[in-house]
Amino acid sequence: MSTTDYPARPYAWSVVAILVATAVLSYTDRQVLSLLDDPIRGDLGISDTQISLLLGTAFAVIYGIAGIPLGFLADRISRRNLIFAGVCVWSLGTIACGLSHNFSQMFASRIVVGLGESALSPAAISLISDYFPPSRRGTAVGFYLCGIALGYGAAILIGGAVLHLIESGALAAMPLAMQVPWRMVLVLIGAPGLLWAFAILLIHEPARHAAVAVERGADLDARRAAAWTRIVPIYLVLAAASFVDSAVGAWAPTLLIRNFAKNPAQIGVELGVLLTVGFGGGVLLGGFLADRASMAGGLARKLRLCLSSVLVILPVSLLMNSPTFLPVLYGVPLYFAFSGMVSAIGTSAILDVVPNRSLGLALSVSFFLNVAIGAGLGPTAVALAAAHVFGAKLGLGPPLVLTVISGCLVSVVALGAVLAVLRPRRGCIA
């Protein structure tokens, strides 16, 4: 199919820009709760384990249930309208979090956030695949994934900036000024999404491009079997990365605030800037290196690069258990930089393995696993390790390091398995 069958490149990139901004908004609404752990826990009278359920399980349950059906739906209805509805739903859910007065209300509100956000990524990547020819699709998808990475840092940065405005009295004239700061943060971060949703309506639904050829018979069965032996371990790598990302993203701000008696607003701005640069830069660098690896040695070289990034994370994670402030402050974004490389390279590997006509479903499964395992288990794993393995006196540093090591070991085993499958056998032509 020629490139003239696709929308004009400037307009296509403007659509990517809208979708990247939407991804940043999505992850800001999802992750900002991690900056507000202690105020919410004290105000609602709940435990760290309950906070971890709000950060992870409440969001992940509905994301896991609704994600794949909504991805399936994105192949059959207007993807633009599906994203518009999703933005409205998760924005209302974030506002409802700020108005919640007990654990049950907050849990239900986080479920609403998860329902809205489960519509975004499958529909967005499906849109991008119809705006760009295959030769340019990987770069465009990489920029979208960078928006997801930037959202982690933006959540902390924007939340910290809003806390600064509240503490300085700049928002004293607002109707919500009498509310505690954490409530104002959630409402002020959720409300703009209702306006941004209308930017989604500027996107024109592109024509869907069908597959050029269809395999049949034994050849199709062989290709499917070969694809699954490669893609399942890659799914595990991305899910393990998401597991650790969710754990570190949820508890790193609290670690810095508790262990070093820092102001949440200060931590929000400092850590937010570092995470935005670290995670976003890691994803972009990972995508660039993945393209270079593809040209130099194909899928196997790409996965070896992914394995190298995982192995570097292991010593980097030890910085999070440092007794001094600066190693922890810089260790968290440094971890996310290498994790972003793992995520970008792993996602690029999925694009190499899966036929184009099945890409939407394959990515929906990957996002489902990332949230179900990552957001659903990651934050709670840290809380349980802190309570039952190390004890409260040792703080959050050791449980975070243990969680990182556990996730990395899963990734190492999975990458070793798929590289063993790809390794040419003696006597065979590679």
C-alpha cells in the first residue's frame, strides 16, 4: 500500500501530538495519588495496605476486565469517539476521588478512573497504525509511548505545582479553598480533562487499512506457533517492568517524604522534573537503540539489548536504599530511565513479531497484563514486604529494592527463554 493512501504527514503528526498529550493526562490522573499517600491515609484513617489497593488494585481490576473488550471494540467503532468517552469518564473519576470521604468511596472512584483509561491505548495505537505507513509506524508509536512515560513524571510535577499554589494562597479565592489540599489537587487535576476531551474531536477517523495477504493452512499454523513462542516471554518482560514501575512510582515519593522529612510539594516538583526527563528520555533512547539493533541483528540483537538494560537496573536499584537524600532522589529517575528503555525495546519487539492485522489485540493483551500485574500487584507487594518481611522500622527502601530485584529476575528468565528459541542450532542455516 503506497504512502499516498495515508493522511498527510503534518496532520498525522498533529494527531500523534494530541494523543501524546492525552496519554500524559491519563497517567497524571492515574499516578498523582502516589504524591498524596500520607495526607489521604491520615484524613481517611486508612492503612498503607489500603492505600496500595487504591493505587493499584482498584484501578487494575476494571482495567483488566474492560481493557481487552474495549480494544476489541476499537476495531469496530469510531476510535476517536471511544477515546473521547474514556477521557470524560476518567476525569470524572479523578474528581470523584477528591470528593470521597471514606475508603469505599475512594475505591469506587478509582474503579471509574480505570474504566475510562482502559479505552485509551488500544484505540490510540490503532489510530496511529492507520495514520502512518508501516515504514514510519514504529517511530509514531514510540512517541505515543513516550507520552505514557512522561505522564509518570508529570503526575508528580503537576501535583507538586498545585500543592505549591495551594500553600502559597494563590488559590484562596476558589470555592474549594476550604477543602484540605489533597482534595483540591485531585479536583484541579481531574477537571481540565473534561475540557481536553473536546480536543479529541479534532481528530478525523481515518480509513482502516486491511492486511495485504492472508496465510492459509499449515503455514498459518506454523507462523502462529512461532509468534506465540516469542511473544509470551516478551509479555512477561513488559509485565514485570510494569510491576516494578508501579511499585516504585507509587512509593518513591512517600519514601523521600518519610525518610528525609521533606515537604510533599518540594518533592513533587523536584522528583517530577527528574522523572519526566529520566523516563521520557529512556523511552526515546530505547526506541532509537531498538531501531539500530533491528538493522544490525534483528530480533535477537534487540532482545539482548533489552536484557542488558535489565541487568543495569539491578545495581541502580540499590540507590533507593541509601541513607542519604540525593542518591535516592537521583536513583529513582535513573531506575526509570533504564526501565523506559526496557519498555520501548519490548514493545518494539512485539511489533516485529505480531502480524499487522493482529497488532491491536496483541497490544491490548500486553496493556492488560501490564496493568493487571503491574498496577494491580506492584504497590501492594511493597506494602506487604514492608509489613511482613522487613518490618516498619526499616522503612520503604528495602521493600522497594526487593521488589525491583524480583521483577528483574522474572525479566532475565523470560528473555533467556526467548533468546534460546531464537539461537540458531548447529548445522542449521541462520
